Amino acid sequence: PAMEDNVAGWPSVYESPAYYWQGEETLKVPRSMHLENRDKVIQGIRAKGFTSGIALLAGGETKYRNDTDHEELFRQESNFHYLFGVKDADCFGVLNVSTGKSALFVPRLPADYAIWMGKIASLADFKSKYEVDEVLYVDDIPSFVQGTKPDLIFVYSGQNSDSKAMGVPAKFEGIEQYKLEEQALHEALFEARVTKSVKELEVLKYTNRLSSEAHIAVMQQVRAGMMEYQMEALFNHYCYYVGGMRKQSYTAICGCGPNGAVLHYGHGGAPNNRRLRAGAMVLNDMGAEYYCYASDITCSFPVGGRFTEEQRGIYEAVLDASLAVMRAMRPGVAWGAMHELAERVLVERLLGLGYLSGTVDELVAAEIPALFMPHGLGHLMGIDTHDVGGYPAGAVRATRPGLRSLRMQRDLLEGMVVTVEPGCYFVPALLEPAFDHPVQGPLLCAARLRPLLGFGGVRIEDDVAVTVGGIELLTTVPRTVAEIEAAMSGRDFP
Amino acid sequence: PAMEDNVAGWPSVYESPAYYWQGEETLKVPRSMHLENRDKVIQGIRAKGFTSGIALLAGGETKYRNDTDHEELFRQESNFHYLFGVKDADCFGVLNVSTGKSALFVPRLPADYAIWMGKIASLADFKSKYEVDEVLYVDDIPSFVQGTKPDLIFVYSGQNSDSKAMGVPAKFEGIEQYKLEEQALHEALFEARVTKSVKELEVLKYTNRLSSEAHIAVMQQVRAGMMEYQMEALFNHYCYYVGGMRKQSYTAICGCGPNGAVLHYGHGGAPNNRRLRAGAMVLNDMGAEYYCYASDITCSFPVGGRFTEEQRGIYEAVLDASLAVMRAMRPGVAWGAMHELAERVLVERLLGLGYLSGTVDELVAAEIPALFMPHGLGHLMGIDTHDVGGYPAGAVRATRPGLRSLRMQRDLLEGMVVTVEPGCYFVPALLEPAFDHPVQGPLLCAARLRPLLGFGGVRIEDDVAVTVGGIELLTTVPRTVAEIEAAMSGRDFP
Ligand SMILES: [Mn+2]
Ligand SMILES: [Mn+2]
């Protein structure tokens, strides 16, 4: 009702209540989530021994395509969304470490903005909407900072372990007069974002529920002869039309047959543009975002909805790896050990199916698992699909294939949300050299594996929350062969 | 058949034939289009008196979201697409002004790219696919240039009249040894892109046909109570699923009621998130792109599909302006004069409807038209929605409201594609001050206009090609009130 039409019938887009909502059956996210998030970051900075100073953050900037006036659809910078939940571009924010209060700085817009972009929200509108202690204009920052006389300004600078990129510290005219601290804010933000609050978990459950429904809708409409991108189109449509999710969390990977063995297929250079072939495996890695929170789900199934014996064997090898990991996950467990567990279960099953020879220990020692699963078992997920905090200070990246691709090297904590995504792929670029390798070659049954070089791959990717005693599965798609075959024959799931 | 599965059943994404095609019923675009485009630009540089030298161009770069590893879906830089049609990021290109030959430079990819991103195309693959004279690696540029010993290197630098942004010239290590020319390439590119070749027109007809069908699909599914963004979702889905169009040309504007008077509604800060109200006007400005070629179409209609007398009057005033312009358009006609024609027809009709008083001349002299249509009549359209070349050297921007917003100030040429998009909006930020204005106030019938401040607006936007004797209409949506009411009642259109 609060978002229903008001008396005049046409509320301004800025006159929305204390939650984010896309209407209809979509989720209402309380804005107070960000108040909690800000408190958590401020506590984090204090825990490093700082008792005063202010943290200054820059929101995402308006971006244009090259030198044209094509404005890209804005998506808030992730840390800024975490702290403020503001959907407008070109804002700044301040957290006061001593008082715990927050201020938001919004662009001073020209009067004709109202003609082109809509009613200009007043500072009071922003204040009531975003529940910050103060709202000022961006050009007020220098005088605001002067007024607070901070002994230290915390700015965002530090490395993202997935991208290796450094954070770009916020700036304002005259900032050079102040003493800057460039570590604490980055660390406090990443540590805060590593575990999710109850309110954040609600959002991630929603993104997973809707994206799961969309995956099922795709599976039920897949037919031989369709183009791969038509699966992406069906998925996007369900997420947006039903779920109010305008953006995907990442570029969809919809690979049929050998394309399923191209791990980042779907990008601009390989845009899901092949035809689906009857009976071939499909690997669909798709997830939509709601209110800047991600989902990241992969379903693998045969076109036509009936597994061959060979497909079933390989699929169930991956599923067993997934189930073994999920059964073992709980707070305190090292994520690297879970990756190794998945590897062992996978090669044990492939051994049982006759694709490999030797023992599990021999196979692991010869680095056979990474030939079939070259990527890491999973990663933290939240506002970023590959969420921050996977490598805390001191964590060292492994050098072994597979393990070195892991985006998280730390023990599980209650409140983490991670993906569990074991896979088994038949990648010619990996297997062909291995057949001739002196140590690996004899462990591979080339006669069985060579015919699979066009098979593609299987990935089973779920998003799970770590709970006090184990995990909660957020993803709700058919996973057993029987469930998939039933859903694809048109039966409801669950 | 050329894009059908090959003998091995699974062609690499790079082994595609001499055209771009998304399969099924989508359009095949011959790669030779780019050969023509390159020749046109080389001729343009020569026409400026240069007989030698090379032009160096940089393609679009891979982009990430802030400091994360979230890779944005790549879309080629527009000039580079025009010349080369290459869908991969981080390439360079060279045009040799004396020989007329072209070279493409592609990134040298690490071997493990094949695991993550797909088969690495060889230089020969690129050469046969893109029909350039030579393909080398990006790191070969310095030695390649040294080999050609150019007396001049033409680089891309100059202002885009829509964005005001300057082009960023391509660079390579050692470029400072050469003499650079920073005007000719920019001018030649913009002049070339101003008129479209027969092959380009085919692509623009396709984008228009498919986007028109998608608009009709939306109109036939609109119901009171839906959210505005559900219209966007339906549109996107049709364009991608049926038309193979993964990207929209611009962020969709789907405004119901007063939102229709917010000219750039739909952006991240106002994301089409209001409910559709029975009987209210809807303004949908949406267009999808195929092979980086745009469409830009606006349909306006009432929720429920039946116009009231008032809606019909305002709608037909805009339609009359559109028809008057289309009847007058032909090569040699000044675009500013077409804008003024639209303004005159619009106020003449509003006068007839009793919303204004005085004479057309008085209304124009008092700048009344721009109160109802603050934007320009239309713009060039091609690879960019607001395509380049609207203000050739010497063209001066007008100062009068409305006219000064025109993105093109030049005479029509055969082969131009322009939008014709008159509109009539009831913008409180414009009309409320005007009611009290000493000159404008007496010409406005405030008693009739005040109740319309929640009406929103009407825009009718078509894409047209200028032909030798007039125009060809590319857009194929219902335009008369009778056509719209018939289509929305479920009847086929056309
Ligand atoms: Mn993942
Ligand atoms: Mn337009």
C-alpha cells in the first residue's frame, strides 16, 4: 500500500517508503539493512584501534560509451550500495568513526534536470528515504569536512583479490590538507561483507528463488534446434517480468555440447549463438540480481530431457562431489579442503566409470582432477558475484592447478554465502596434451575419453549460506537425474 | 547452411562465414559492408588533400565494474565497428591512405585463454573472417608502422556534438617519432557515417522491423495493474528471442501517466517502476540493436486501448506534426526548418483544441511550442542511437528553446537515416512558470491545461531513410488512433 498510487495518483519516484520494492510479488528490502551495514563497518574500523576520523566513500559514476552520449544503465558501486543503498549516480558518503553517524552527499542538479530526468529530490527527501543522519550536496564536502576537523580521513584503497585491481580513493578539493589512512576502510569493508546479515540473506534467498524458477522455466522450454541465446532470453525475461530484476549478475553462459567446456562462454566474442542439438548436454550458468544482490546458478541437462547412460554417469559424478561438499561444510572448515574433497570424489567416480586408472591418491598426486575441473570449487557471493574477502591478510594462493584458481582461501564462517560449483569438462586444450604426458597419460583411458572431446561439460552450481551447524541451500532447482527428467517432461518442481 | 553444424558437428565460434548472423530468421549481414565503409573513409581522407599516411584506430577496450572482476558485456566502439565489424575487444586497425589497404591487430592471447574463453582464432582465421588485407598482433604495431614508414599518422581526435566529448587518439609505443594529424580521420569518419550504404540500410530496416513487432507485442499485452518495467521486459524478450538482439540501443523509457512527461525516464534513478493505471497514457520509447546498429521507436497509447476524446485530440496533434514533416522531407531540406514545421503544426492543432489562444505566429514568437516539445524533432541514427555528424564544421547551434536541443543542424542528404519524433508533453516544471509569464501566460488556457499536468505526454517516433525523392519509412507500428485501437483489441498489424 505504501507504494500504491497516492492521492494525486502519481507519486514521484523519489517518494518511496522505507524499503526498496519493485511492486507485485517482488521482495521488500528494508532500508535499515544499510544502517546495520554502516554500523558493522564503523565497528570494524574501531576494532583496528581507531577511535576518531571520518571515512569518505565515492559512489559509482555516470558512464558513457566511449566518446558518445550513450549513457550506460547505472549500477551502484558495490561498497557504496552496501553502505547506503542509493540508486543515484555520482554521490559521496561519510561515516564518522567517533560518533557513528553518517552523511550522504548528492549532486546539485540543474533546474532543467526536472524536464529530462524527473522531479529533483530535495535533501529532505533523500534524508527520509535513506535514513542517514545528514544529506548535503557534493560541493558541500570541503566545508563539511572542515567543520568536523577530522584527525584522519579513511579512504578506500587496497587490492581486490579476484580482479587484482586497486580501489580508487575518493577525493575532494583540499583533501591534501588532511592525513589519510588507506588500509583500514578497505579491510573493514571486505571483512564486513564476508558474512551476511539476516536482512541480506533474505535478499539472496529471493534472488536464488527467482533465478531458480527461471532456470526451470528454461529447462521446460528447451527444444532441439533452438539457439543457445534463446535460453538466455527466456531466463532474462522470467527474472525481469516476474522478479523485477532488471540486470543479470554476470553475462549468461549458455553452452550446448562442446561450448559447455568453454568455461567463460557467452562473452561478447562467443555470444551463446550456436544451435541446440538433440541429445547434447547443455550447461546454463545464469543468475539475476535484485537490489544489487547476486545469484549464481548452473544447471546441466541434455537437450530433450533424457540422459544417456554416459551423461548420467558423468552428471552423477559431479553431483556426488557437490553432495559430499555440502555434507561436510560447516563453520571452521577450510575451503581449500572442500575443493580437495570435491576433486577426490570426482576422480573416484570417474575411476569407477572407467575413464581413469590407478588409485585416487595417484590421480591426485598427478594433478588429474584439475584436467577435468580446472576452476575453483566456489566463491563468496553477495553484492558482487565474486564477492570480496576471499583472501584475508596473510592468506596465500596455492600453486597447484585447480586449487590456485580458488577465489577463497580461508575457513568457513557462519553467515558466509558461497557457491558450490563442482564440474567435469572435457577440454581438448587440457586433455590432448595430457594424453601424451609421461605421468598423466597412463592414468587417462584415452580410448574412453577421446570420444568425449565434443561432449562439453557438466557443472552443478548452488548458492549456500553457512549456518551455525552446517549450511542452508538457497538454490531450488531439480538436481537429481530423476528430478531433472521429471521437470523437463513438464512436471512441476519442486 | 554455412552456419549449420559442420562435419565435426561443433564449429568454433570463429569459424563463421562471410556474414554476421544470429541464426533462425535473423538477418545475414555481409562482412563486405565494412570493406565499403573503409573505402568511403579512405576516400574522405584523400578528399581533404592527403595522398599518403596511415590512419590508426583503437577498438573498444574490455571494461570491468569499478575495482571488481565483473566484466561488462563488450560492445564494440562505434567507429571501429563501422570500419571492421570485429566483435572482439582490445583490437586496433590501420587504413593505408596511399594503397587503400587495411590491417587488423588482435590481442596475443595466452594459451589458457582456450580453457576459459574458447578456441583462440589464428591470424588466418581473423583474416578470412574480416576480409582485411593483413592481420597481426597488437604488439606488432610498432614494427608494422616502422615498416610502412608513414609520413603522417591520422589519429581519431575531435568533438562529438551530442556528448561534447573528445575522441581518444590511439597510441602505441614510439608513436611520438611520427607526425600526427588529428582532424582528418575524425571528420572523414563522421562524414562517412552521416549517410548509410545500401547494406547498412538493410540492417536498419531489420532493427526497425523487429523492434516494431516487439512494440506491437507489448501493446497487445498491456493491462492495467502491470508495472511499467514489465513492458520493457516483454520488449527485450521479443527482440532477443525472435530477433537475436542481445542489447537495446538505449535504456528503455516506459512511462505511464505523468512519467510520460519525464523525457529521459527509465534511467537508474527512475527505473520504470510504477504501476500502469487504467486509461492513462503510456509512452514507450524502446529500440533494440542488431550487429551494433540501432533502432529508436516511440509508441504512445492509453492503457486499455481506447482513447478518450482528450487523448485523441492531443495524440492526433502530434501525429499531424509527424505527417507534415514526413511529407516535406527530401534531400536539400534544412532539418531546422522541419523542426519549425513540426512546432507550427503542433501549436496550430493545440489552438484548434482550445488549449492555446492567439495566432500561430504569436505562439511561435512567444516560444510556446518548446513548452510542449522541449526536445529536438529528431536526430541521425545508425551505429549510435544519436549518430554522429549532426553538426558539420561551421554549423551553429540555435539559441531558441526547442531548436537549440536539435541534434542535427544541416540539410538532409539522400541516405541519411533520421528519427522523426515530435511530441507533446505537459511538464509541470515548464508550464507552471509559463502560466505566470507576462508574454506566455495570456497565450495559455490555464484552466484547460492545469488538469493535464498529470497527463504525461505523447511522442510518436519513427525512423526514416531519406531517399532521392522523399523518404522511406523504416518503422512499422500502428500510428493512427484507429490502427492502435484495432491492434490493442488483438487484431493483427499490419
Ligand atoms: Mn560461480
Ligand atoms: Mn530518438
